[in-house]
Amino acid sequence: MKLTFLWTDIMVWLLVFSLIAWGWVVLRSPQVRKQWQLIFQSAIAISCAIVLLTYLFFALLDSVHMRFAVEPDKTAQASTQTPPNETQYQGEMVSLLDLLFSHRIKQTERTYSAPFATHEHGKSIVVDDQSGLSKQEYLPLKYATTDLKNGKSHSFDIFQKSFAALLIGLMISILIIASHIKWRSHLQHRCFNTQLQHIWQGKTLLPWRTAYSTLLVIIVIFTWLYYLSYSYHVLGTDKVGGDVLYHSLKSIRTGVLIGILTTLVMLPVAIMLGISAGLFGGWIDDIIQYLYTTLNSIPGVLLIAAAVLVMQVTMDNNPQWFETTQERSDLRLVFLIMILGITSWTGLCRLLRAETLKISQVEFVTAAKAFGVSKFAIIRRHIMPNLMHIILISVVLDFSGLVLAEAVLSYVGVGVDPTTHSWGNMINQARLEMAREPMVWWSLFSAFIFMFVLVLAANLFSDRIQTVLDPRNNT
Amino acid sequence: MFAYIIRRLLYAIPILIGVNLITFLLFFMVNTPDDMARAQLGAKQVTPELIQSWKVKRGYDKPLFINIQADGTLATLTQTLFVQESLKLFAFEFGASDAGRDIGSDIKQRMWPSLELALPTFIIALITNISLALLLVLFRGSALDTSMMVIAVMIMSISGLFYIIAGQVVFSKLWHWVPISGFETGWGGIKFIILPVLLGVFAGLGAGVRWYRSIFLEQINQDYVRTARAKGLSELKVLFGHVLRNGMLPILTGVVVVIPTLFMGSLIMESFFGIPGLGSYTIDAINSQDFAIVKAMVFLGAVLYIIGLILTDISYTLFDPRVKLS
């Protein structure tokens, strides 16, 4: 086994580490610390943050890829004398999430089946061997529930397994929560019981009670889904018999990555150009303004569509850039992120330019200039800290917009590669499934739920950040 | 006023040149005509002769900027891709699509169905959003306000695709109220338009109401509103006479700019409901990789947006007495 890194893997881990580093640096300032405390004092904000972290967790789990060694074929090895120290690796990359769901990747059904079904969704023609007559019937699924034979009913089996999953989920979450309370009580030099009491009565500064209940619900739901996925297709199967739950979980990575990596691409450009336009003025300002007005005047979807079309052709003509289909779709994701980044920096740049212009007129900046402080020092010490709230608000606001945009772009045909798991692709397929008789609703439903929760959490969280950080609200 | 408009129009020219350069860069330099030909003809049985004939047929066989082979001084500069394919856009000569149809007449024909869908959506959405926002501002801080804001965030958090799919399934497939898709001119076509219009209004409701509400709330804390209340005006009069009127300015900035782009139509609405407008035209072009059409639409979109910007500025001078034309 060896670890392999796709481009997006490298980008996302880089982002996570730089975020942690940035947080560590920034949180040393007591002012910033207080602001973040204020943000998390809202019960909604803290539970949204936990939901968002859960999504990030799945995205990161899906961003550790590895290749397994090809099992040495004994007969082949005897004949072909390959050097024994050279291991061959499989062409296919597997992520940690794939490992967790390996039982559901291998066990694909023939076609559609409803959630928790034991039989296929549509009838198929079966020819009876003895009489030679053909008849239509629902075929049983190959990999759903194995132990129904000894007289248990279907719903009882589901109930029993759900109960077991509930117990396991509760146990895991209580373990995690208890260790966290223990750690907190140790930090605050309280004994465990008083800490527990404080939390239970909601006396803590941050609403830990809500946080813990959110965590509990999330863990219980996912244990339930995971536990039952061993005996059922919890969210049904799609056209070629793939597990919908697995597809939805894989799509998390695409959605989250597009949401956060686009910002990574966009931020340096927007910050650099915005600040220099505001601070230096003159012809630099003119050029930058011209640049973003021009880019901005092309309707976003059309510009993205045009760029993606061009990118498609370029990739088709350069097949040497990638070896496997996975690398191909990953490269396409990278390009899509870059294109989204290039088209979306204009709004933030305009805001930053205006704000920099405002700040550079303020007395303390004029004083700094008069003292001969270098431009770079002024930017670092005076301008950047005062721009932080704008950057943060727009990053969080953009996130939900980008997740939604992915779906639309994939529908239009300029989104991620058709082989990439994404909610957009799921919806795209679901469109045809809804026209079937009887309706196949579960793919659409799963994509809907997974997307809705993510975007809702992001929207609510950005609302909270906006109310706390926006200086206009503090008057 | 006239001089002002002229100046604004002149200011638009460098931006349009920029847009033109961007499209040229994308479609002819990042992607050479050879690449396009290869993509269009299919990668397998491509021969240099086939590519050449594909390019000649569409006039893509010229050099980028300077044609040395052409005789005469002027032809050296005009018989190039840049002049023939890119600068002609300024005269709204869109040329022929890669499939051989005339883009200009296609656009003229398809613009009206787009408008037929986009204009009612725009007007109804504007009225609903503003009235709902005013209602919420009137009852600000109440349970109605809080619950409506929660609902607004939820509406915002759902992808437009879900509204369309769910709407088609519920209203067309299950209840048979309206046909699933199609288009017809005249009053008979209203049954095709009504569902996409309502879905469009609903999908934009969350974000719209929140935006207008924040605009009105910003006004309501101003001094002049307090004075108006102190004069003894009723809350309704304050709301309509003062808050709405002063809120009109920020609303104008956001709204007027959109009006010209209504011609472009909505990409997903039109393709879901089978409306032969410019949105579905663009989608079809994207799916068949027709670069000429996409290029034309990018340029057209930018032109319409810039017209919107100019209209915004003009409307400002009309509605805000503080802005003087100078």
C-alpha cells in the first residue's frame, strides 16, 4: 500500500493546514478571540459549525487516497522471475471513505431498488425453466439482508438493527462528549460533575449543551446509516445498481472542495489587487478597475461555460497530462475550481478596494505614512486587520453559493466530469428518473437532503458571522 | 443629459474591447481552430486535410493577427481571424454557427420567447419581494418576522434545480394542472409559461425578501424616519411615504442592471421547460460544443450588462435629486 496524492488532495490539505496555522496566529490576539467567542455564543452558530465540520471531515476522509499492491499471482511469479522487491500497484486509487464502504462498492445490484428494499424496483421477465413460460416478477436483491430466512419479518429486522445502531451511536457519542467535558473541566480546574451540571443547566458561556446534542444526533444518524448499510441499501440503488448512500457521501468531497478551494484560488488575487488599487491609486487603480469591470460584465455562467468548453478541448488534445480516469476527472475539477476562482474574485476585489480607500484616509494611516513606515508594513499592520471581516464574510457567503453553483453547472454540462461523484450529476440523472413510472425518487431525495443541510448550515453560519463582525451592526 | 449619456457610452467602449479580447483569447489562442476542428470532427479519423477543409468552410483558416500572404496593405490586417471573427461582433455580425446556421437571425428569433418568460418572472418577483419585505419590516421583531426569515433562509438553501424538478413532478405529472413543457406564442401559451414563472419567483423569494428587508431596515433607523414619526405620521405612512421612497435608490442599483439581460433568458428554466429562447439556445450550443454561438452569447451578454449599467446611472440621475449631471 502506498499513499498517492491527487492535485485536489494536495490543495485541500494545504488549505486545512494553512487555516489551522492562521487560526493559531490570529487567535493569540485577545480581540479576535473575543469576536469568535461572540460568534459561537449563538446556539445556531455552534451547531451549524459542527454540521460544517462533519462535512469537512467526510471531505478530508475522502481526500486521503492510496493504492494497494497487486496481490502477487503465484503461478505467474514462478514463471516470470520478477524481482521480488518491486511491488506492483493497482491502477485504481482508493480513499479512506472507500475503505469504510468497501462492502457497498463491491456489492452492486442490477438496477434500481428503493431504500430498504429486498426486491428490485421494476419487474423483470423471468423464464421458468420447467414450464418454459415467461412471467414478470420482482427479483430479489443480491446483497440486501442476509438473515431474513429464519422467519423474521422485514420491518422487525430493520427495527432490531436500528435499535442496535442507536445503542452503538449513543455509546460512541457519549464517549466523545464525556472525554471533551473531561478535557474542558481539566482546563477550567473544575471537577467533572460540576462541569456536567453547568452544561446541563446551560450555564456555560458557549452553548455546549446544544453543541453536544447536535454532535449526538449527527453521530447517531451516521452510525445508523453505516450499520444498516451492511444489510440494506439504506438510500436505495441507482440505475446501474450502485448504492445511493455511498454516492451521496462521495459527493460531499466535490461540493466542499469546490466551495473552499475556489476561495483559495480567489483570495490572493482579490486581496492583492484590491489593496493595491485602493492604496496606490493612479494608473494602477485604473488598470485594476478596468480589469474587474470587464470580467464582471460578462455574465458569470457564460464565462464559466466558455472557459470550461475551451478547457475540455485542451484536455482532450493533451491526453498525456493524466494517466487514469481518476486523474482525468481530478484535473478537470482543478481546472473548474480555477475557472470559478478567476470569475469570482471581482466582487470581493471591489469591496476591498473601497474599504482600503476608506482606511488609507484615516488619521492613523496618514500618521504612519508621515513617519515613513513602509507601504508593506502599513498593509500588514493597519490595512489587513481592518479588512479581515470583509474577507471572512464574503468567503463564508460565497461557500454556499458555490455549492449550489456546482449543481447548476453540472446540469448545464460544464461542471465536474461525468464520472466524478457530485450532487449535480446525481440531480442530472434524477431528472430522467422522475419521469419513470413508478417514480424513482430516492437519488434526488438523497442529493437534496445532503445539499440542503450543507447549504443551510453555511447560510446560517454566515448570517451569524455577519451580525457579529460587520461593524455596521455594532452601532 | 445628452452629453452625459454620450460620455457613458464612450466609457463602455474600452470595456467591450476588453470583453472582445477575452473571448478572442479563449476561443482562438488558448484553443486554436485546429483543436476546435479536432473536437468537432471526433478524435479518431482526423486527417490534416479534414481539419483544413473544416477550417476553410468556416473561415477559420486565417492567421491570428497579421496575414502575410494576402496582397495589398489593408488586406494584411483585415484578412485575419481577429478582424473577421472578433471585431465583427461590434457590428453585431455574429456570423454562422459551427453547424452552419446564421447566429444573428437565430438570436433575433429566440430573444422574444426568452423575454416572454423572463419579464413576467422579473415583474412578479419584484412586486412580491418588495411587498413581503415591507410587511416584515412593518411587523419587525415579531414572531411573523422571525419565522419568515427562517423560511427565507431555507428557500435560499435549496438549489433551483429542485424547485423545477419538484414543480414539474407535482403540478404536471401528478396533478396535471399544466403541461410539462412546450411553448406557444400568444395567449394560448400562458399555460406553458405560468409554472416556470411561479417557480422562478419562488426560488428567488428567499434571497430577495432578505435583501429588500435589509435595505428597508437600514432606512428605518435614520433620523428622518424618527422625525416623521415624531410628527405623528402613522407607521404605514412612514413606511410607504418615507422608507419605501428612500429605499428605492439602492433597489434601483440592483434592479435596473438586470433589465437588459432579461433578453438572455434563464439557462435552466428554458431547457427544463422546452422554451425556445436564448437560454436553451446557449445550453444546446454548449452541449454540441458550438464555439461560435457561445462566443456570440458571451459578447451579447456583456453588451446587455453594460447597457444595464448605463441605464442604472441614468435612472439615478432621474430619481435622486442629489445627483447632478456634471
